[in-house]
Amino acid sequence: MTLLDPQTRLDPKALRQAFSVFPTGVTIVTARTADGTPVGFTANSFTSVSLDPPLLLVCPGRYLSSFSVFENCERFAVNVLAEGQEALSDRFARFGGDRFAQVGWWGEAGMPPVLDGVAAHFLCATHRVIPAGDHIVLMGAVEAFERSDRRGLGFAEQGYFSLGGAGRERHYG
């Protein structure tokens, strides 16, 4: 492997394929428009940032039809999908209509929607928005969260996977 000349453009398709070997969880990030309409998108660009203060981040892409909502929102929610919610993930990743029609969710007016049956959800106040190429880093201060007893849904190499028994036993060095 050799380093590339800084002027050399990386092949985006090959780069995406290389990134895809890293297994991730699957989330749906939600918010509301100024008039209260719920919006959301599927994301695997989610991570915890800090426990003190409690912070997390997601990275919405500029290609999203709802990008400006997330770039300017005061609050958003991260819904960590559970095993068996592949269709829900696909709906929010691909469906162009009302993604919330025929989907169970709750949320008071002015609050971001929380989806039914998820493994966990985090309600966040926007802490910081950082431009990052064709995405933004949307950092949230966690205001509330809930974890269910369901296992999370995994994704790698363009496919979903089940965590099965993974993570049940813990071994420390």
C-alpha cells in the first residue's frame, strides 16, 4: 500500500465498499419541521461522544430531502432499531412519501418522533452542528433516553445481520 498523491481522487464506490466492512448498528434519526411535520432518515453514522456531559452524534448527508431540517433543528431523536426492523430501516432509507404513515410512533407536539419497538431511543437538544464535506456532524446533548430488552439490528457489507448471542458473555483481560 502506498500513499496517494494529495491531488489523486479516491474512487467513491470503492471507498464506500471499504467502509461497509465495518459492522454498525442501524438508527433512524427523527425531527420535526417548523410546522410540526415529522421527518426522519436511516443512518448508521451514529456514536456516543461523551458521558459527562452526555453527548452523541449522527451525520446527516446533504443529499437528504430533509437536510435543512436537521441542519437547523433544536431537537432530534435517535431511534436504535431492533432485530426484525429491517423493513422500517428500508422505508426510512428509500421511501419517498410519508415515511411515518403506517408506522407506529409517538411524540408530543414540538418533540421529535420516537418509533415503536426500537431497542433504544435518545432525545437530544442540538449541541453543535459542524460542516463535514457532503455531511454535517449533528451533535446532540442527550436529555432523555430509554433502552428496551430487544437486541439491536446490525448492518455490514450492504446487508442486515442479527447480533444473536453476541455480547452476552463478557470477558475482561
